[in-house]
Amino acid sequence: LIFIMRLQEFVTVLVRDPRTQKEDSWHSYIDYEIFIHTNSMCFTRKTSCVRRRFREFVWLRQRLQSNAVLIQLPELPSKTPFFNMNNPHHVDHRRQGLQEFLEKILQDALLLSDSRLHLFLQTQLSPEDMEACVSGQTKYSVADAIHKFASLNRRFPIEDEERKKGKNDADSDSESSSSGLGPSDDSISCGCKASPASEES
């Protein structure tokens, strides 16, 4: 007898490690690490780690909604004028809301077919670069961008936290601004540093 076991597909997404990033001497924002682990055929890479800020989540939701008009997308945590970056409760409440948003998005097959979602989750490209890539205005494809980011991100979170300390100095200097892939160079070794994109929080 031959038993064929079909693996159940899963997508694990974690939004974690909020960090305050300085934009300039007057402005700061918080970004969050998004960690993906999956065996889903929908994903180019099975493990990835990027950092995104709140305004990039807002952009993603708007783009997904405009491409899937008949789907009612889950809400993001509300953007309150009383949000305080120095208040751990506020920051964690937003982090939980962002994680719930992504968990719901990733359960929808139609939304999973949107290339913007994959670029958002598996590269450090800015919204402008993601839009250009999806509309075919770049020399690289969506898969190219994801592979390029992954090849620069050889060590993943959870693993090598100790070993990376010694090697990280050499790795972090290898910027590749000529790659055409925007800021997906030294923002890689997890805890993924901030994306240099200039979005609001």
C-alpha cells in the first residue's frame, strides 16, 4: 500500500520587535518586524523577515482594497492622535492590530494573488518601488526582487543571533545601490534594521 500524505498548507506571520527610528532631528517613527514562515505554494520564499511602518500598512490596505473591490478588508488599528510612541501599551496594541490584520489578509486566496502583498512581506522595497515593480516599470520582476532580498538576507531571525554579531560588521557595509532594488541591502540581517523609506508612521 502506498500512502500519500498531503501536507496541510500554513502561513505563520508574526509582527514583533517594535523599534523607534529617527527620521531627522525632529521626527521619529516606529517600525515593526514582519516574520513569515510558510510552506504555501503562493510564496516565493518560505521564510522572510522585513521591517515596515504603520503608513506602509495603510498603503498596502488601500492597494489591496482597490484591486479586490468586492472583498471587505479587515481594518487596521485606528490611527489615533493620542498615539504615544513612548507608551508601551499603545505600541503593543498597534502591533497586535497589525498582526491580526495580516493574519486575516493571508487567509484570503484572492488577496494572496496580489503581488504587492508579497513584495510588502518579502522585500524592503518602498511603496513607490513596489508599485513600479508590479506595473512592469522596473528591470526586475516581483520574483527577482524577492530572491534578491533573500540572497542578501542569508541569516534568519531566531537562528544565529550570537554568530551574527561578529560577522555583521562586515556584512552591513555591502550596500548595493546599483541593484535597482531600492533599499533592500543592509536592512537585512534580522532583527532587520529600518527601511530607509521616508513614509510617515
